[in-house]
Amino acid sequence: MKATIATSDGTAPHTEAGLRAPFIYKDDEALEKKFQLGQMKRLFRYVTNYPKLIVLALIATLGNLVATLFGPYMVGKVIDTAISQGDMHRLVMDSVFLLALYLLNFVASHYRIYLTNLLGQRVIQGLRAELFSHVQRLSLGFFESRPAGSVLVRIMNDVNSLQDLFTNGVINSITNVFTLIGIVVIMLSLNARLALVTMIIVPIMFLLSTRLTVTIRRAWQQVRIRLSRLNAHLAEAIQGMRVTEAYTRQDENQEFFQGMNFDYMRYFLRAQRRSILFGPLVDFTSAVGSAVLFLYGVHLLRTPGTTVTVGLLVAFANYLGNFWQPISQLGQLYNQLLVAMASSERIFQYLDTEPTVKDEPQAGRLPDINGSVEFLDVTFEYEPGRKAIEDIDFHAKPGQTIALVGHTGAGKSTVMNLLARFYDPTGGRILIDGTDIKTITSNSLRSQVGIVLQDTFIFSGTIMDNIRYGNPQASDEDVVAAATAVYADEFIRGLEDGYDTEVRERGSRLSMGQRQLLSFARAILADPRILILDEATASIDTYTEHLIQKGLQVLLSGRTAFVVAHRLSTIREADQILVFDQGHIVERGTHTELMRQRGHYFSLVEAQYQFLA
């Protein structure tokens, strides 16, 4: 049975052969806003970061402008004076001057194109760097509420879609505006009546073109949305390829992708069809304007006592040709602005997103800590009205090991996320050495808190680089010592290049147990005062777990540790065990004390023994 999901524009899913439409993330809904000049000003402020390039590009543009404005006038003068009067000397001199103008135009055009492309690439580079830097500072909830592919599209595709605007649109638009002004002034000075009659078609073209603007902008906005969903699905499909192959879902996955791919193509072609109407519209208007020029011009030419000459008509024809070209380019600029509007809305939506966890302006650095941790009546809601934990209250003394147990969804990992300040509590306080963690910077807090997760992330690079991620200043000897402490040294040296072995993305060539051993070594190298182990031994075999337990004795010595685990062997020696149920602490004590109570903890232990039996 195939799912059917409505598209964001309210229409039924348009797919071939009944393919289902993609899921619509709230992050990718269309932003229905009118064209905003303020937003464009904000976008163009990125250009002003490169004043030297702007000045050089404008100088090259000035050369283009001079050649464009004076070239047709000189051609008309040559026809009316040198050619009509047979003055060869003047013909040669004027021809040399025209050649110099065309040479100036060639050199100026070369440098203008080079400089505007350089300016555009610098702007794109700076905007993408700012966007990536901002995204990195956003809170964990931001990434948990949207797929990675959607974020990737904002940073890459949406920024890239601004390239034409910055490389061709900004400087060229200045050139085109001054070219139009210059042409109008010159044509009016040469013959006002002929100029006014010739340009009577301009208001008609303007009225026709404005009717396209809204639909073009909305069409490109929908293209960006479809591309975002396509990339999000691709990222998800590639990361989940093992599951896809395990359940032989390749055909269904291909069918789903084909539906999304077709949907993107359909919206792209629709946007493209609407955008390319600008060019033919300008060409048609140019043809009508030229017809009016020649009909009225020939009429004036035959009228006795007229000042219109053949050279003047030729000059007007050249000016008219040069007049419609910037009109056409300005029309294309407007298309670029519409595309940029759709993308910039999505880019600025991210840039305007504030972290939900923010350091207070007066927040200070956390000094070296002993490791005392207190939760005082802490409550947290991922969504308003749905409490994940409520009234959590406990105290961990420096050097103690605190175990958190309970069924899945009971709130254990939420407590750990709050301690690391990935989220801020909606009620209560969290103290470290008596200091509320909201009053200190997040970086200074996390520099003294180490985290080992069940789903260990291994970066592309060497084994050495991955362990050193916990402490970039560590020496090779320190890395080896950390790996040895958790008994990872043996399997690492068994690899083809030892510590210099290149691991693939997410460490796919390593077993899950090996990846977790690397994460232990990474945590030891960081040397945190507080250590969080969130289901860190869930996927390690019994022998490896035995080795890790010995390594943990060294690792946990002198540190405050919080261990979230289901395995009894991991938590038996904890100084205090907190039993969670539906967001509350229902029991607390040592292993022996809790077993005597024969309550929730006793039931969990009994269930585990029965399962192992």
C-alpha cells in the first residue's frame, strides 16, 4: 500500500505510475512573501565587503559604457560627413577612432567579466562560510527537527543559485542602467520626436513583464523545495543502504526516488518555461520598436526641411539595438532577483534562526572543576505540554559514578543532554560545583564534559586523527596511550597501516565494537572531569566489554561519571543508581540496596537474567 501525501501548494501529488509524493518537512514549506527590497539590500551588503573589486569592476564598466554610447554616434557622423562627402582623410581618421573605441570595449569587457566573476565567487564563498558557521552554532534540536540533506541544500544549492546574480547581475545592472540613461539622453538630443515615438513601446513591455514576476518567483521557490527534498532523500537512502539491502527494498526505494525525481523535473521545467518568456517578450518589443523607427524615420527623411539624415537613422538603429539589449539584461536580472529571492528567503531563514541554547551576555568561563553535579527539581519538555522529565533531583559528588537505568523513553538520555547543555531545562536548575550551568559559556562547560554515545560517529581520515579529535593538541604518544588504556591498541595495530589506516565515511570498514573502542580512546584523550557514557557498551561483545571494564576503571578514576546502560555488568559497581520511569526517578540507591527493595530495579535485573538464560 503506497502512501499519498499532498503537495505544499495544495495540489494532488503529481507522479508517474502512482508513485507517492515525498514527505513535506515543515522546514521546506513555501515562504509566501512579496518581493522585499529590504531583503535584497541585505543580500547585496555581502557585495560591499569587497570595495576594491567593486571599484576595479566599475572602472572596466566605464570603458564599456564609453564605447557603447559613442560608437553609434560616430558611425552616424561617418555616414553623414565622411562617406556622403567623399572625404577620405576624415573617413580614415574616424575609422581609426572607431577602431580605438572597439579596442577599448574589448579590453574593458575582458576585465569586467573577469572582475565580476571574481567578485561573485568571493561573495558566494563568504556567504556560504557565514551560513555554515551559523549552522554549527545552532542547538541540537535544530538538527533533530530536519534531515541532513535539507541543511546541505541550504548551504550548497541555495547559495549556488545566487551565483548568477552576484557574478553577472550586480555590476551589469549598473552598466545597463547608465547605458539606458545615456542612450535616452543622446537620442533625445539628436531628435526628440523620433526618440519619443521609438520608445513608446517601452511602457507596453513593462506592463506585460510585470504580470510574470509573481508566478516566476513562486515557480523557482517550488523548485528549491523539491531539490531540497530530493537531496534529503538521497542522503537518507545512502546512509540507510545497509537496511535497504537487508530488507531487499531496492525496487521500492528506486520507485520512490523516481517519483521525487520526476516531481523535481516537472517543477523545474515549469519554472524554466515561465522564466524564458522574458527573452522573447523583449525581442518582440525590440522588433516592434525597430519597425516604428524605420517607418517613422523614413517618413521624416522624405519630409522637406527635416533634420533627419541617413546617418542619424543608422545611429538611431544602433542605439535602439543597444537600448533593447540592456532592457533584456535587466529583465534577466529581474528573473535572477526572483530566483535569488526564493533562495535568499531560505538562506536568511537559517541565518535568522537563533540557537535555543544561548550563552548569556555576562556568561563567564567555567574554571577547572572538581565534578560535583546537582539537579534541582529539573523539568524539561521537547514539545510544549509533553514533559520528558519532571522534578528530577539528585546530587553526584566528585568522583562518583552514577548509573541511570529504566525502560526506553524513560528520560535517561534527556538528563544527559541537559547536563551537556544540548538543551536548557524548562524548569529547575543544574549546578556544577555549585555554579548554574546557564551562567557559564557552553564551550567552557563541554571542554570539561566528555561524552561517549552508543552511535559512535567516525570521521573520514586516519585512526590517529579520529582519536585526536578529542584533543587536537595531543601528541602521537598520547593517542597511543589513550588507545592502549581501553584495549583498542591491539586491533588498531592489526590493521594494514596501524594508526595511519584511513577509515571510510562513518567508519564503515570498522565493526561497531571497534568504533566504540575508538570513541572511548577519544574520550580518555580529552581528559574530562565529568564523563557521560550513554549506552556506550550496548553493541560490544562480552569479551570486548570485559576489556573495556578494566579500561573504564582507569578512565573513571577521579572523575564524576554518568552511565546510561542496560547491562548489569556496567552499572553494578556504581556509587548510586537512579531508576527512571516515565520521566521520574522512582528509585535510587546502590545495586545491593535496590535489589533488597524488590521494586522497579529488581524487575529490570530479573528480566535481563531471564533474557540471557
